Amino acid sequence: MAISSQSTVQALIDADQRVHAVLLYGSDDAIREGLARRLAQGWLCTSEALRPCGECDSCRAFEKGNSLDLRDVSPSGPQNLIRLQSIAEPSTRDPGDTTQPISEFVQRPPYKARRKVVLIHDADRMNSAAANALLKMLEEPLPRVAMILTVAAVGSVLPTILSRCLCVACASPSELDIANEMEQVLADGTQGRLDAVRSKTEFYTSLWSVFQNIERAPASAGLGIAEKFRAVASLYGGEQVPARVIQAEMLHSLGLWVRNTWPADVEARRLVAEAHRRVVGNVDFAIATDPMFCRLLVNANNSELSSRRQV
Ligand SMILES: [Zn+2]
């Protein structure tokens, strides 16, 4: 079903080397291509915690559009086709054609990334020579190479290629039945997260009210807010969930709130991501979150940033 495509993509990122080829299909270009980019970044990212982290060298290169470990292939030319020379070395080449085929790109190990990623947009626009060459590569996957194919509809792709890919339907997160801003932000477009938010109402509403205090608090209130934030952990519920998992989820939720509240504030996002990474890496919850909240509030009260946020 549609909505779960975002959580599926996250699961594929987490599955890491076990998945070699994914085909994302759906008629909404923005959603399909957005998920393809997220998956590509997630697979390139070298963070050990939540991927994509947005901070490692590999993520930064990806965001600047100059990752050496990513190869984008799109249809081109008057016929709008993906031709053989983009996929594998043709027997003859047009003079002046310097396209490096994917077959060559995948031979060297990644420079910075966890894996090399090949992203083929509109994969149904491959001519038959290109499709057959790609099929050969899909049949013999290389350990540190991942392929992502995107198409509007699966019906237009060779069945032999489909059978070698894990196919994921992409659809709009707006199909989620969202009741309020808290659900909108914390569900992050996935049914799985929305269900979790609804099943732990007290935990998430308490967390949400702490987040809302951050916006109004003076710069000196960091330690007090940090303490209120940590106290919410006890409301998570009676299951056998390790404390680290709850703490990581709290910081993940804070990250979603920060992203929604101050979308342009890179520093705020960095602070939360850093605390998340430290907690996942077994740093004490208070040691990771006290300085984070102090710096977050100073940052939020910085007048220059505040005025920029109002733009
Ligand atoms: Zn990263």
C-alpha cells in the first residue's frame, strides 16, 4: 500500500548490503524521485546510526550533487532513450562520446561511500541493447554496488528485469489520515510511525509539549527543558523496550520537530543529529542531551537566526 513506501525505503536503507536492486514505481514523479534520492543517499551514507545522516562526507557530497560514488542515468537525445553506451561499453562508439558506462563505474570500490549507487531514472526508456546489458549486471550483482531504477509504471519494464529487482510502489503521504499537527510532524509520512504515535498518546503528547516549550523558552532554560524531556521516557509504556531505543526515538522525534519548526536552521538539526548519534553510540542520555538543549536554546534565541526564520 501506498503510504508505507517511505517506511519501506527506510527499511531498505537499513537492510544495507542485503539488497542489490530496487525498482521504485509510481505515477507521481516528485514522490517517486524523492524516494529514489533518499534511498540513494541512505545507501551512500557512512553513518553507523540513522541513515542518511546528512553530515558525513558522503552525505555532503550527495547533497552538493558531486558524489563520486553515485551515477545518475537518465534518458536523453532526440528519442529520449537510455542507450547502450550509458550501461556497458558498446562495440563501436560515436567519436567524441566520453560517457563512462555503468559497467566501468561499478568496477572500482567506493571512494567515500558505503556502497556505489547507480540510479537509473525512467528505466523503461532503455533501448533493448541497454536493457539486456543491465540485465546481465543485475544477474551478477557486485557486493558493494546498489542499483535503483525508477519508472512511472511497472508494465513498461521487461519482466526479466522486474524479476531481479525488489519492486516498491510509491504513493503520496497525503493519503495518511492525519488528525493534528503533532501527528503530521511525528508520523513523518509513514503509516507505521502514525500508528506508533497513536498507540502511545501520553508519551508523544508529553514529548510534543516539551518541544513546544523550546520555542518559547529563554536561552538559559536549557537544563530545565533537558530534564523535562528525559522525564518523558518513563511514559513510553510497559513493554520490554531497551532504554536506548526509547531515547533514540525521543531524539528522532525531536529531530522531526526541529526540521518542521526551523526548516532552514542547519545548526539546530546538526545538534539533534549529534545527540542522537551519541545516544545510539551508548553515551549517557543526560550527558548527550544537557549540552544539546543548552546549545539549542541559545541558538533559538539568537536574534539573527530568529529574524531569518520569520522570512
Ligand atoms: Zn551520512
